[in-house]
Amino acid sequence: MNHHTLRVLEFDKVRAMLADETAFSLGRELALALEPEREHKAVLALQAETAEMTAIDQMGLDVPLGGMRDLRPLVHAAAIGQALEPTDLQEAAGSFDTARRARQLAERLAEQTPRIATIAEAIADFRLFIAEVQRAITPRGAVADDASPELAAVRRELRVAHGRLEQRARAALGDAVRRGVAQEELLTERNGRMVIPVKADFRGQLPGIVHDVSSSGATVFLEPMSVVETGNEVRELQLAEEREERRVLLQLSAMVGEREDEALATLEAMARLDLLRAKVLLGKRLSADLPRADGDDSWLGQWGDTSLVRARHPLLKGDVVPFDLDLSEEAPGLLITGPNTGGKTVALKTVGLLTLMAQAGLPVPCDEGSRFVTYGAIHADIGDEQSIE
């Protein structure tokens, strides 16, 4: 379609209104990229999809879209073998679960809304992945103890070793305090090691490894030699824990990465459903009577007369004055005269913009009894290209 026409008729602003009704970023992308179709069959198909989503809305139902996210970067990362973070896995599981529920609704209504059901057929089954994420990742976004038997065993050993380390460190601290070497009865950590704050002047009186020094230099943070071996054991177990956590995350990530095409197809299907839902919401916002929820497409013709009943420009706010207009096939031209600010330009732009909206599968703000014709090209040459707003 002629881009100059789209600009002067302000179709981009209608797209922006549509984008505001979407639920997630992929649907928004589709809304902002929406173009009117030129072929009559394609226009009928778009309006049939919108009519089906309108029917779902009139049933009091809503296609699940809450929690959907743009997972494309995560899917790509998983596909090249990267381990996704626990919160990323939860986000993916949440989106795929929303998609699962959307497909269930579409399947249940397949007889009434077959086109919606066809779109939803592209939604893949990720129930196993969802269940594994729910089992392996805690609600707070950490890898759960029972994510694997190996992780559970390592963490049990780590808790025991850490308790033993703290017991020995406290014994060393108590001895240092009694001897006046430690500044206070306080255990702390430096570089993952349990240390005692020791006065720098008494550094030589307590054998151990210095891990840090205070900014004033008056205190050194020392790991007593009596706890070094136990500290090494704890560190080795911590590294084993990290390795097992990463293995679990890689395994979960691979459940998405190995099905990259299915995951992307699922996101695309949900974006299309989001776009259709946004069209319906925009139609309600504009009080549009077309398309009809029963799928009657007699208001869209390949040729013939154009008739607008109580047409309203979608960008006007407040008390908009509707108008009627008829263009017959025998006399397709129309001369509009009148004083300045009398509404001539608004009428011209309304006819053009509503036709573009109809050919883009959007609801059209006019009453039943209206009829539109599909055009292969629409041209607009309007001297005053100021916004209708």
C-alpha cells in the first residue's frame, strides 16, 4: 500500500492505538508493523479472524495472555548451549504455560472459531519442561535441593562441613580473644573463607592466612591454621554444588534449546492471538459494529457500492459527529463542498482511513449497514496534511 497514503491518512496513529491494547512486546511489534492487504481474499481472511476473536469476547471468555514475555533471546541462548538463569527458566515456563492454556481454550472452541484454533495449533506442548522447572527451581528463583540426587547429597555434606567449620572457627576465636589477639568476638568472611579480625600488631601470635586488611591497616582478617583444612573441604563442596547447579540449569535449558523452532513458533502464535485480541479491544474502544461476531462478511465486497452509516473518525475525541456517505459503482466520484472548518477534510480522511482499517482486519467505527470495497491501491492527495487531531 502507498506509504504516502498511510502517512497522510494517519494510519500509523491507528497502529499506535492498536499497539497500546496488546499484552506483550511481540504482539506490539505485529501491531506496529500492520499493513492493509490488497487482495480481497486476504482481507476476508483477516476480518474472519477478527470476527472469531470478537465472538470469543462476546462469550465472556478471554484468551490467556497474562505473563507472556518475549523469550526469543532466551530461546536463542539455550539453543547455542548456554545455561539460562533460574529466573529466566521460570519466565519461560510461565510463558509456555500461558500458551498451553490459550491452546486449550482454542481447542475447546474449535467448532465456533476454527481460524483461531488453526493459529493455536502452532503452540507446542512444553508441559514436561514446565513441570521440571517447577520441581527444580524454588519460587524465590534458586535451584532446589531436590533438583537432582547429586545436588541434594552435596548440600547435605556442605551443611555438615560448614557446621564443623564454624565450630572450629569459634573455638579459635575464643582462644584469640582470651589471649588479647582478637579485637572482638566476631567471626566474618573474606573471599569465601571464615576469618577472625586480628590486631595487626599481634599478627605473628596467631598462625594463619591473611585474606584482607582494613583500610586503616590496624586490623588483619586472618584464617587460623586450625580451620584451613576444614575451610578447604567447605570450598570444595561449594564448587561441587556450583557445578551440579550449572548441570541442572544446562539440562533444563536444553529442554527449550533443542526445540528452538517449536518455541519460536509458539511465541509467534501467541503474538498473533495477542494482535487479534488487541483488535477486538480497539473495536470496543471505538464502538465499532464491524466485523460482526457471527462472521457475516457481506459488508466487504470485491467491487460494488461503498456505503458508510454513522462513520466516525477513530482519532477524534469528545462528541464526534458521525456522517453517512454513499458511493455507487455507477457514479464512484463525489464532490464535497462547504465552508472552511466544515468537516470536508475530516470526511475525506475518514473514508480513506476506515477503508485502510477494513483491509487491515481492524474493526471499523461505523454502524451495521455499512459496506466497504477492497481496493488494490488507495491514493490520497490532500493539500493540508495536518493531523486530524
